[in-house]
Amino acid sequence: MVEIKVYISNLAKYNDGELVGDWITLPTDSEILESFIEKILGEDDEYAIHDYEAFFSIYEFDNPYKLNELLQQLKSYDSRLIQSLFYNLSSLEDVLRVLGSGEYSCYYDMESMQDVGL
């Protein structure tokens, strides 16, 4: 299963010079993510992703709810397959499109293309 970590910050507090935020592992239940973000925001209403641990790029204003939803769709796939696709594709959406279409072949434990041809 593919898991990533994101650091979600309260943007209003950050702009006031105060760091309020925490790490969360995705994917998670949508209720847990909602509660997590509500706790960070308090009375404020803007958040940002200020750091991440993932093998693909995540941007400051990416939607963590959408990111979580897309990662939920990857749960049933082998993480080696997902990482291989990310190596060749540019986005999470592209990886999901290829997985959905079946337009890929994956050979595990191969050292070179010569191993594939044997």
C-alpha cells in the first residue's frame, strides 16, 4: 500500500509568524482527515501543505481531501508498481489513468531489459 505524509499548517497563523500544524499519514478515513484539519484550523479557515514525504511532488495549495481520495484508489496496488509508474509519469492523476486502463506491464526483480526477454 502507498502511504505518504503531509505537514498541514494553519495558514492564517503562519502568516502571523506562528507555526501551527502537524503531520498526517495519507490515505486515511475522510472523517479522520476532516477532524485533523479542523483541529489545526481552530477558528481560521485556510490551510497549506508546508512539507511532505512522498515519491511525487505535492504543492502548497494542493487539496488534501482530493489527495487523500486519489490515494485511497491506489490502496489495492503494489507500491513497487505505483513507484515505477511515478518514475515515468508526471502526476497522480496520470498514474490512476494508466492503472485504470491497464496500459502497463510490470516485471519485478529484473535487473535489465535483457532479463525481461529471457
